[in-house]
Amino acid sequence: MTAATLALVATTAGAAPAYTFAVAATTPVGAAPAQIAVSPDGAAAYVSNAGGNSVSVVDTTTTTAAVTSTIPVGEAPSGIAVTPNGSTVYAVNATSKTVSVIETATNTVTGSIPITGVLPYGISVSADGAHAYVPTGDAISVIDTATNTISATIPVGSFPILTATNSTHLYVTNTGDYTVSVIDTRANTVVATIPVTAAGRPAAVTATDQAVYVRSGAEVFVIDAATNTVSKSFPVKGTLGGAAVTGDGNTLYVIDSEGGAVAVFDTATNTEIAYVPVGAITGGVTVSPDGNKAYVTSSDNTVTTITRSGTTDACTGSLCLSIPGR
């Protein structure tokens, strides 16, 4: 199926800008890809292959988005993150209870950090690159990235699983008690605990400096980052899968794992503006630094690249037609 066939146009009355979304590439990676992270320059994506005990490096600068390297790591890698300077990738190995330290200049593992606690899965790096955060049991293990050692442990809610950072804070989804812990990354202290009660458990989380989006079953909660309160919520398709918001705050991607697709939302109205099938059960999603690409992991051992571009199409309701010559 061509990208043109899959192009889905995002148009909502009164919302601007309008975007077109299209599948640009489907890249074979390792077995059971879980999460994905993109380098700060947008030139590479790093995919944790939970079934392959490896990390695939994808060249995102080409139209084919081919894998250029496969890096062996620990058992069942899941969470993955890149430092702000792009020099290091951290991959959380859930079964091994370690974090593999990957040097991006050579795509080799240069260290392994033991993690204590239960079910290490997610990871995020602070905006200044000084710390990486791994949820384990009822706490966050804080990695000092200068020494690649555990420098602190921060108690949070029950069974934290995934995290997201903005320029000043870390947000942790606590699946056991339906809360989100907010940690000041300058002081490494919890400054708020936010209830997000829903039919499902809070899992995926993504953030900008203005808003935090928490996927909890078939619902997304929007947290005001200034007040640490839930400002609204809205329904989404499916009950499982990740979420990612673009850095400009305009576009939110939410996985419909059961439907094998990605639902795209205009954050100004919290309405669905596109629904992009990727053909398999989907899981993780992240976005490029410029916001114009999203990368999605799928159970058929692939990563799908979805592009976002502006449009000059003419629209009637939710239908957009290309205008010749524009």
C-alpha cells in the first residue's frame, strides 16, 4: 500500500494548522520491538527488541529508514532513552534487571548498570542530561549519567511503569494506585501526586512544558503542567499502547493496540483528526525533535514511520481534496 493511499488529512473546524499524515516507511527490526527513542538531531532511531535482546539503530534520514546496526544488550530490553547531547543511549533490560549503556559514536555497549527492585521497564533522561530515571517497584532509581551509577532512590506510588520528562519535571505513571507522581528533576523530589482514576490503569505518559498526557485504558487525561491538576479528559480508541506529543504541543499520537493503528489528535480541541493503520498490533510510539515524524513499533517486528506535513487542501467537513497546482 502506497503512502499516498494511506495519507490521512487532519482537519478540524477552527483548528490551525492543518496537517496531512502518511505512512512513509515500514522497517524490519528485531523480534518483539517494544519502545523507541530518537536522537536529538533526528538522524537516528533506537528500537529496543524485547524478543531479540538487542537494540536496532535506524537511519531516519533516508526514505527507506533502514537498520544500520544491531546492538546486543541484556534480556528483554524495553524502555530506551537518548541523552540530550546524543552521545549515549540507555536501554532497560527488564529480565536482566540492568540498564545497558550504549555509546552512539560506535554503537557499542560500554557499560551495564544493575537495577534493584521489581519490574524495571521505562526510562527517561532529564532535560539537562544529568540523570536518567528508571521506575522499579514503588520507587524511581536515579542514574547519575556522569558516573553511570545509581545515585538516589525516590519513593513514588505503587508499581510505577513509564515516565516522561519536560524541561523541569519527571512524570511517573503508578499503575497500582492510579496516580501520577511529579518529580522536580533539579531537586529529585516528589512535588505532587495526581489521581487519574479511570476504567484502565495509567500507563503511557508524554509531556511538554505546558501539558502532560496520560493514557489510562480508553481514556487520556490532560494535566496542566503549571498547576499539576487534571484539566480535562477525552476518550480514545483501544485500551492499550503508548502515547507521544510533539514538541510544539500541536499533535498527540495515541496507539490503538487492538486496532493495529495510531489515532492522531489535535491538542487544541482534543479531537481525533486522523487514524493511521499500520497493519499489526502496535505498542510504542515516539516523535522526532521537529515533530514531523512519528515512529511506531509493531508486533510484526517492524517500525512504521508516519510523516506529518502542512496542507493547502480544500476541505468540506472532514474531507480534504487536493487542489491542483498548490
